[in-house]
Amino acid sequence: MEHRSFGRMNQDVSVIGLGTWQLGADWGEVADDTALAVLDAGLETGVTFFDTADVYGDGRSEQLIGSFLKSRSPEGVTVATKMGRRVPQRPEFYTLENFRAWTDRSRANLGVDTLDLVQLHCPPTIVYSTDEVFDALDTLVEEGRIAAYGVSVETREEALTAIARPGVASVQIILNMLRLGPLKDVLPAAQKAGVGIIARVPLASGLLSGKYDEHTEFPENDHRNYNRTGAAFDVGETFSGVDFATGLAAVRELAPLVPAEATMAQFALRWILDQPGVSVVIPGARNPQQARDNAAAAALSPLSDDTLNAIHHIYDSLIAPQIGDRW
């Protein structure tokens, strides 16, 4: 497994990580033993970066990772969590007092004294421009509650504002073949500043697995069912904000570009790894084999210039007219 420098944290992480939203909630049911087996499969294939959040299953995802860490005691593993989505999304809640309480809860869930990386979890836009918020995060580092902090963003503008902050170690942003906006400005800015880029929603909520069609149905408690119009949270988190039918059309045009030795999902992950400035990509997995298949994408050869150009053409013709410059 290839490793890359993780920005201002001054450490290396596996280029393929593991996102664990699905182990907590909002993707249908995943049993505890299956979740732990997924984490095991990731570790065995060289994954050293696990991404979670305090809101995933209201702590269930963190607790599962905590149990995994206790039982396996792995070396060189980085666990990134997030905070701020368990309260109403209002700027006045982003205080040092709340940060201490939120990180103390995550430390307990994960069973650690110091959190490796804590990310503000898509807070209100004004938060990125509030000095007191970042002063409070610096205090958490000084107190030893956290080793480093970053942000998870919805928009490129939020990402660029965060990158300008000297203490921000990472920016987590949606990046995939149906979301090319960050290539224009966010990735170059992060690379110049030494800020790590965590690419999330790499398969566009599974669209880029190539396994869905017009007849696919999702469980009632799956966000791909209930959040297609943004009823629960930003619509960009579900299918990258792309209309499902349009996404399926794009996937059908992308399919002939997939290398013979790769699956559609592995192709999508390899494309992300080929983008300069990306530190780690965090696909989710609902079973151990998915985790193994995702990790195998790191061994694929870089995509050709012709393939990269064809992907841009499909995006420009099908996706860009629908989402414009929104993200």
C-alpha cells in the first residue's frame, strides 16, 4: 500500500483509507461483528487511516473502532473523527467549552487519551472565518485532547478559507468523477500550503460502483432513499448532488474506460489517487470483501492521459450543466 505525507500533521497515511459512516448509521443495518470484520479487512490490506464522526450512529461508529483498536492494538494507525453535528447548526455552539465536551466524548468512545485528528463536521460557513473557533481548537491541542485538527467542508469556498488557517492540518472534501470542482482551486491551494486532502464520497454514494440501475431500491433508513432532495442534510452528500438518472447515464459512459484488470469502483478510486494533492481517499465498505477490493485500487497503474481527458469530457457534457459551480 502506498503512503503519502499527511500535510501539516507530518506523518504518512495509506492512500486508501476506510470511511466508517456506514458502520454507524444511514446506510442500512450493519451488524457489530460485520463492522469489526470490515475494520480487520482494511487493516490486513494495509489501510492505516480510519475516518469516523461522533454523529455516526450517535457514537456507534466510534465505539466500534474503539473496540477494534483495543482488541488489535495496531501500530501506525490514524483515526480521524469529526464533531459538531450533534447540536443545531448555529455558530454560537462552536465554543471551547463545547469542544472540550465533544472531544471528551469521542476520546471515551475511541478509548484514547489523545485524538489523532478532529475535524469540524461541515459547520455553518461563518465558522471558517471565526478566529475564536480556531483559537479554541489550538487550545485543545495545547491541552493534549487532540493531536491535530482539520475541517470537513461542503463547498470549495469553505475549503479555501480553511486552508488559509495556519493550524488546519487537513480538509475533507467530496471528490470523485462526478465532482470535479475541487480540482480547479482547492487541491492546488492545499498542496501549496501543505494541507492534507481527504477525499470523501469517492464512489458518489455507490453510483460509481456500477452496480445500480433504474430499478435499484434502497432501505428506508438509507440516505440514498430519504435525502435525494436534501431533506435531511446537504444534497451534495447523496450521489454527490447529481440526479440519480443523470448519474446512471454518466456511469454508463464511464464504464468502457475501466481497465480490464479493475472493477468500476477501483477505477473510480484510482482516478482520485491520480489527482495531485490528494493525501487519502476514504471509501466506505459494508462487508470485508468490499474493504479488500477498495484497498486493491492502490495497486492499479495510473490512468492514461486519454482516459483522464475522456472522464473530463463526460463530466462537462452530463454533470456540469446540472450542478454548475455549486460545489
